[in-house]
Amino acid sequence: MAVRAVRGAVQIAANDREEILAGTAELVTEVMTRNELSTDDVISVIFTTTGDLTAEFPALAARQLGFQEVPLLCSAEISVPGAMPRVVRLMMHVETDKPRSSVQHVYLRGAAALRVDIAQ
């Protein structure tokens, strides 16, 4: 087994608790599905949000999906002029047999524009 990092992001429609939870849940679910992971494979997850998302912690969405024993951390993204607003990002550390080239990074909704080179 190797340790791999999986990246992802989703743009949220509004600074609203339910919007943040729904968008984050969609992102986490897509990362897990596309990489054929279970919570037992996940070592930890770091979430960041842009400064305009303050209504809820994204990690709560992961907890609601069953990430009870996985260390989760929320942090603020640095404020860069002109950066895309209302974005939740994640970096998920996992144990997997997949080679690095087979890891599926997930960019959803408007956040697909952040990484057009790898967004599906």
C-alpha cells in the first residue's frame, strides 16, 4: 500500500450552511467513488475554504458521511486578489494500491475551471 494525496474542489452557490454541507458532501462522495475508496482507506482530510464561506465547517459534511474516525482539519485559503470565490478545497490522504497516475482528482461545478487540465 502506498500513501497518496487526492485533491479536489467545489464552488458553493452561497455562504449558506446547507449549501456548504451539500457541496462538500458532493465533493467528498465523488472523490471516494472515483477512487474506489472506503473510509478505512482514508488517513486524513484537510479542507480549506475561501474567506467568503463562514456559515459552516466543511468537515461536518464528512462527519455526516461516516468519517467518524478520520482526522479532519478545516483552514482558511489565502486571500489572493481575483481568486475564484466560494470554494471548498480538500486534500485527502489515502492508502491505496493505485499508482499516482491513476488517482482521480475531482473539481466540481465552477471549480472545474481551477484545473482544466485534470477536471472531469
